[in-house]
Amino acid sequence: MVLRTARSLATEVGLAAVTPGTGATLRLLAAAGSARAVVEIGTGTGVSGLWLLRGMRADGILTTIDVETEHQRIARRIFQEAGFASGRTRIITGRALDVLPRLADGVYDLIFVDSAVAEYSACVEAATRLLRPGGVLALHGALAAGRIGDPAARDVETVTVREVAKAIRESEDWIPALLPTGEGLLAAVKR
């Protein structure tokens, strides 16, 4: 019920929430890694945060970052209505690229990025520093609205997603997989 409310509120404020399949995958990734410390870039109205919290350990803390104070106010209410104590979330208002440098190195179990595609490369760079070995990076929108496999698609967003995916694939730092759920999830385990 709370998830439905969060999804409805996302629509009201003009956001596209993660699909149930993507949410279930995020919950699975958090649970598989017994995640205690998770960073979410792009709070929205709390839809993906709920999925992450439901997969995390009972003592886990979700650090969620967004520039929109109003969205975060909604997410805070949603987390509370879902029964999560306020101490389980650390909600930070600001640009991710300004906040990430202030987070501790090598202590996070999972980082979920659902922000502007233009920031993906910088977020991947930050994740390399922030994640512990074995930690997971998940980038939302990796199918570029279905254009990722179309060689004729040359728009900035598609090209950026391709470049970021290629950099992760070719890096010795990551073990990646493209998961075709929802808008696509590029998941990568840090070596």
C-alpha cells in the first residue's frame, strides 16, 4: 500500500518511479550483499528507497541524495509510513556531485544511481572510491529508453550511457552485467 502511495505521488510531481521489476532487483541486490550502508542518488518520492530498505539488513542505513527538498519531504513521510525508523535513513539535500566527495571511502555496500545521465560517469568514478570490494553499483536507465541497441541512435543521453557502460565493461575495477528490467539496470560488482 505504501509503495502504491509513493508511486502515485511520484506521478503527481512528474517523476517516473522505478518499475516493480527494477525495485525487486534492487531489493535482491541489497539482500544478496547483506547491505548495511547504501547510497541512493535520486531520492524521488521514496519508491526505490523503499525497495532498497526492504532488502537491507535491519541495522542498515540508506543515505539518499536529491536536489529537490519537496521530493525528499515526501520520501521521508513514505519511509515513516512504511515503518522504517528515522535513523534508518540519512536524507541529504544537494547535488550528488557536491555530496559524494564528502562520503567515506570504501564503506558502502551498494550505490544506486538514478539521476541525470550526464552525471553517470562522475558517479561511477565516485562509486569506485566509495564502495567496499564486493560492493555493487547499479545504474538506472541503462537501456536508454530502448535505444541502447540501435546504432543509429546518436542522441546525447544514449551516447553517454553507451560510453559509461563501455568504460565499466573495459575497466579492471568492475564485474558488470546489464539487467534488462524496467528501463535497464547496469549492475557491477567492485573487484
